[in-house]
Amino acid sequence: MADVKVFEGKENDITIKIDWDLCTGDSECVDVCPTDVYALNEEGKAEATKVDECIDCYACEDICPEKAIFHSSWSE
């Protein structure tokens, strides 16, 4: 069973899921996000800490080399 973390917006209806089994913590999602939605936690895994700042640009999904990020308004 995959270790998928779910991050939901409180002010918008966006949900971002990150498969921590796939996430290698290379921080490309952190670097590419124009609104600083992502951060790496102490384990080196990506977290969507500011989902309400998300602007639906999908840069995070596009850049993730492991395809560990799933954006609710883009992929299911």
C-alpha cells in the first residue's frame, strides 16, 4: 500500500496528494512553485504546506521526476 499524504485547502477546493514512497526529496516542486506551496519536511519528503496559495499551474506535477504529485484539479 502506497504512503500517500493528502493536503487539502481550507479556502479553496484543491487537494494535493504526494506519494511519499515515490518522493525522493529532490525539491524540484519546491523550486518551481511560484506561490511557495511546497516545503521539504525533516524526513526530506515534499509537503504541500500552503495549499490555499495554489494557483493551479500544475508546474509541480510537470516537474516531479518521480511523478509523485497528484493535483485534484488536474489528475485523478
